Amino acid sequence: MKKVFLTLTAIGFAFLSFAQKTYKMTTVNQQVRTTEFYAAVSKVNAFVAQNQITIESLQQTNSDYDIDITIVPSLYAAYTEMANGLGIFLTNNLSTQDRTPRVNQLKADIEYTTERIEIQKANLTKMEQSTELYRTAWNELKNYEGSLRNYQTELANLTAYENFYTIHLNIEDETYTPQTSSVTWVNMPGFEYSYLKIEEPHDTLTSPYYQGYMLKYVFTKGKSFVNLGAYKTTQPASPDTLHYSEFFVFGFGQDFYSRHLGRGVNKFFNLYSSYTFGGMLASNEKRKETYAYIAPGIGVEIFKNKYVLIDSKVNYLVPFRDTRHSRGLSFSLAFNFVF
């Protein structure tokens, strides 16, 4: 009697343990950009081979590596350590789906469908095979059997592991220059205030200080922009016949994010380098001159989101005429918004 009781108790605990099992799938979606593309690919391939992981899909070009794998939870810590050394994460998303309700539903469906199959088989033995009723019942039986196979296959896939991670990893080569590239267009008009300090002013050519207001239009996510505006001297002469009292400027420029500092993905304080190339119309009451200029610079995005952009920049303005007495540092603050 005691032995029977112990056996029943063990069966009860086993059943309870099975009933309490949970089946979860964690989906990991990662995109990495790196300057050491082939070294990063070799790390991933070595990890997959060492742990005998089955590759579900793999695509590779000379600049892009795309792999899908499934691993058990005991390997995830080692995978994370390996992935963190590949490069800069552009995307690193994780979501967990509890598949236990679906498992329980499939078990109930299998039980119900099995019962219907047995009932249908019993009904068929009582019918004449030549009748239309028999053919209808036979088709229903085959439908039940097909549904049962589908349920069993899905259940086997869901319960292969109690918990597992399905990982999609994409690695991009930072140093590769593609033959074609997609441009993300934006529509962000805005305003810019700029203060210009001439490095070596000349009293018959330039004033020491100018300040200006400009329209600045950002049109790619990159970001590319055009600007249009004017500088006016802060020390006007009377009469205004000596140095240039104003500069009318227009230009095209681009900003470039550092790959070592997140490539501009942060909401605050993204560092970037920049250049602006354009033309200037320098004038006073007696004369006017036009010439081209280039202005390399460095800037910081103070704040940005999907709707606004506030950034500051320092440029070194280099005109292509009267360079010695017209070049200087400009300090600017800009505000752009999505329109």
C-alpha cells in the first residue's frame, strides 16, 4: 500500500511539473556597424561553429552580413559578450513572447480532434461505401487527420525547448563605400544666428566683427543643407565707404557624424564635422565684390528628436579673394523644425 502511494505521489508531482512548464520565445533583432567587417564576421562564424548552432539563414556580401540563428538560454550570455565586441549597435531590440497559452490550446485541439477522428471512423463502419453520406463523412475524416498533423507539428516546434532565443544579426561594413546609396529626405526649414570674427581685419577692407541672420534649410537626414542670409558689421563707419559693411552669403553644406560617438543617434550632444561651400557678395556704399568661399567646421547638436533640431557650430571661413584680411571664425546657433 505504501509503495502504491509513493508511486502515485511521484506521478502526481511529474504531472504537476509538466503542467507548470512555460514556453517562451525571445526575439533579438540587432544591427551592428563596424570598421573591422571581416574580423566581426569571423567572430560570429567561430561562435556558431564552436557551439554547434544551426544556421536558419545566412546572406553575405563584401559589405553586409545577415544571419538568423536560434540558441538556448544557457548560450545567450556568451552570445551577448561576443556581440558587444563586434562594433556599434544601430539597433538592439529584444522582445519576449509567452507561447504557453498556444501550447495549451494545441493540446486541447489535439485531444478534441483525436476524439472526432475515432468517432468518425466508427461512423464510417456503419455506412455503405457507395453512398454520398459515406463520401462526405470520409472527407471530414481526412480533414480532421490533416488538422491533427498540423497541430502535432506546431506543438512539437513550440515545445522543442521550454525557452529559446531567435536572433537576427546584421553587420554592416563602416568603411565600405557603396556604388549606390539611398538618401533619406527630410523637410526642416529653420533659422541661424552667426557671429563672425575676422582674423586680420583691414580698415579699408573688413571690419573686425560681423553678425548675421540666415535661413537654413536641412533637406536630408545626413544632414545636407543650404543657407541664405547676410552679415552686417558691428562697427559701422561713417560715411560707409571704407571697409565692407555687409556680406550677403549663400551656400551648400553637409554635416558628418563620428562613427566612434554613435553616428548621431543620441538625443543630446552629437558631435559632427562639417563643411559649407558657397558665394559671398561683399559691399558698402561705394563698391561691391563677389567671390566664393569654403568654411570647414565642427559642431554639436544640442538637442534633436523627430521634430526639432538645435545645434551650434564653429566654422573657419576662407574666402577665395582677399583671403588674408577676410578670413575668420564664425560661431553660429541654428534651430530647425519639421514642416
